[in-house]
Amino acid sequence: MSTQPQPGTKAPDFSAPVVGGDYAADSTLKLSSLKGENVVLYFYPKDDTPGCTKQACAIRDGWSSIAKKAKVFGVSIDSAKKHAKFIQKYELPFPLISDEDHAIVNAYGVWVEKTLYGRQYMGTERTTFVIGPDGKIKAVLPKVKPDEHLDQVLKALD
């Protein structure tokens, strides 16, 4: 388990499958290719679950506000195929990154031990990283609540 990058440090680069938004099926995103842009990477546990759906739909509903300020990417360990279904079902205007090999969740320190009903397991912690045009972390929003996420991101981008 690694630690999370902190504000002022360089965002860990990665290359991963991405689907949705401006990306065609079978596309790959390299984070460093977005230098010069504000980037929001929001990590979430699983497509089409209640909290994750609420979080994604809040970004969709606030898209006109956030799209002017940053490139937004959801990141989970789900496959690109599952992401495509999730995007289509909820008409999400932004792309989702597939991290099936857990390289990104590990690099960002969000693959953590969780407990649900007394059972311990490994999973993705709902955390958002705002990355500035210089490729450095501007803000870290740990353990965000789906209802508050959009407002927190917009505030971090101001």
C-alpha cells in the first residue's frame, strides 16, 4: 500500500484504457499528455452502485460548470466495457479510466483496506485529486461524500 501524493508534488503519470467523453473505444490516456490543463481524477469503488452513480450523476448535472475549468476523469478498477455501459446508462459526458491492474489506485494510494459489516477487504477509497496545468497536485479531497463532491471540486478549481 502506498501513500497518497500531496499538494505540491508531481502527480504520478500513468497510461491506461479510457472510454467516453472525447475518447473512442480502445483509447489509451497518458496523464502527462494533459499537461497545461487542470485535471480532476476522481477515484470511486465501482460502476453502477448507489454512491458511485450519485457521484457520477452529480458531475453530469454540473457539467456546464466544471467542464470550463478542468478535464474530468473517473477512475475505477472496472473494465472499459463496464465503464462504457455505465456511461451509456447514465449519459455521462466525461470519460472513465479503467485500472484493472490496480496500477493507478496503488500509485495514488487509494487502494486501501476497508470494512463493511465487520468484513475486511481491499477496495478503492473515494478520493479526488485536482492536478494543475504544471502536472502537480493542487488539492486532495479524501473520503468524499457523493452528495458533496461536485461542490468540493469546483471550490478546489477556483
